[in-house]
Amino acid sequence: MKPRREVIMISVTDTLAPRTGGEYVYRVMKEEMLMQEYKVHEVSVPFLLKRLMKQSNLPIEFENFYRILLHFRCVFESLLRRCQRRYLVITSSSPAFPVFGHLVYHQPKAGICCRIGREYLSLYEKIALTFHENEMLSPIWLLAKKSHCLHLSNSLFTKDLIKKLYGLDSLVLYPPVQISVMLRRSIQNQKFFGIIVARPKAITGISFLPKIVRGLPKDVRFIVIGEADSVGLNVIQNLKRKGVNINYLGYVDEQTKARLFNTFSHYLHLSLNEPFGITVVEAMAAGCIPIAPKSGGIPEYVPHNLLYDSPSKAAEKIIAKVGLEDRHLKMQLRNIAKQYGEEKFRIKFVAYLKALENLV
């Protein structure tokens, strides 16, 4: 039997302690490659950054500067590994992270190619999105993308986006969603009418929440989960001061998230141009009705009547308690969510990996 080649993963994700959907995707990739007996090496910017900050006792205010330096370190690392032909290089390469490699899995940030709400982003986030949207600002990327052999996109939206922005053809491989814990609970006919909001950050649209709340009765209950940035904390505090029934729980584990999705009736998604929307699928698996923007990759799987194109439309759907006692709709949503289970992703990813191994 031909021995497996060595794989090096070079990314901007933390697979050791994933806290986002994108990081979880790379952890599943790594786990599956190890199961397939590949020898996997990993160069992760978040892991390197944590180690650098801890060992050198560096001031936190320079974190983004050190992150950029580590990006350059990854570029040189990838170029070296490409020259050492025994490696397959898998990366999350982009104009903002121009890494040489064989396989690239594209999962762009929410808000890409969307001007609405950009004024709330940090300077670092604004610069990163500018690079993502203007590849001519990244000469290294123009070279790096010629080294890539296979591009995978996490949705049809992403496939069209990278074709438009970078002239790249790709295959769609929808990401895995950790729905098993959501499926352990039965779908309740009666749920507490309340709204869950996740990822309270500027880049994921938390600044739109006050515009939606403006059209709602004050007694509508909101639960906010996930790590907040300064914009998110300010939004939550301001809404509380105005008498809105809103509670912030911070980061919660998967079991707690499943319990909340199973208890509350609706999940309000705020991100515009979200390339896929893993949290939306998690909510659907638990029978929690998503109310989500009609943009990005979300319309590829969420029923049309649950989408909104303005804050007032989102408020209307909340007031109408859309789907609250509709067991048929909840079962339909759960069945859609099942299409994005881990196993399907693993099978397709390994098939692409083996085809690439034979190619290079």
C-alpha cells in the first residue's frame, strides 16, 4: 500500500479550541486526515500568537501587529513546504493571507462586499476586508493563487464570489455542522417565545439589532450568546438602558447552546453576506425558527418566508411569531439541517484529498 504523504495545514484558525464555525471546519479536516493515517503538521496563526504573547509577555495592544508578522511567517513557511515535494499544503489562502498551497478551502468573513455597517468595524477588520475585496493590493496573493491546485468553496455564494473577485473556479463543499448534540432533543410543539442572537460583534452585524428592536414591543425577550467585542457590549448595554428585555450570556458550550435553541422559539441572524451560516443550521436542527437576512449563502437552504431584507421586515416576522406552533415547519428545518452533518463532509473531503494526492 502506498504510504500517505505528509500534510501541513497553514491557516488563520484555531483547531485546538475552536470557537467559530470556520475553526470547527478545519478541526474536522484535521481529525479526518489523522483517521486516514496522514501525518499532519499544523501552522495556526491563533496558536502561534497565543504562544508568542505568553512567552514574550508582549503588550496586548500590539496583538494585531504581531498577527500580521505571523501572516508573513506563514507565507514563507508555505513556500518552503511547497518546495519540499513530500508535503500536501492545505490552507485558507486569500489576499489578506496569501499562502502558497495545494488545496484552499474558501470561507470568507461575513460582510464581504457589503458597505452597510462597515463604519462599526475596527481598523484591522476594515483593512482585512479591503484586501479581500481588492486582490491587486496583495502582490504575493497574485503569485500564491497560481500555486493552488484545488479550490473548494463553502457555498454557491462563495463560489460566485471568488470567481468574481479573483477569477478562480472552485467546487462547492458545504461545511460540516455539529448538529448531533442538537438532534438529541425532541422538537417541542410549544416553545418559550423568545429570540436568540449569536456572535455579538460588529463584523457579524450586532449594530443592526437596535434597528430591529425599534419596531418591537419592549417585552420581547432576547438572549445573546457568544463572545462580544466592544461594539457588541455597547449595543447590549444601550438596549438594556432603554428597557429592552435582553440578557447576555457570553460564550456557551455546545450543550448549553442546544438547550437554549430547544427552549426558545426563534433565532435572529444579523450577518449580511454570510457565506454559509453554521449557527443558522444549528438552530434549525434544534427546531428553533431562524429569521435571517436574504443575502449571502443563507438563502441556499433557509425557506424564503423566513428571510428578511430590512430591519422592519425582520421585526414583522418576530411580531407575527412566524412558525411558533408549526411542527411541520420545525421538522422541515431539522431535515434540511441533517444534510450538513459531519459525515457527508468527511467523505467528500477525503475524496478530494485523494484525488489531489494523485494529481500532485
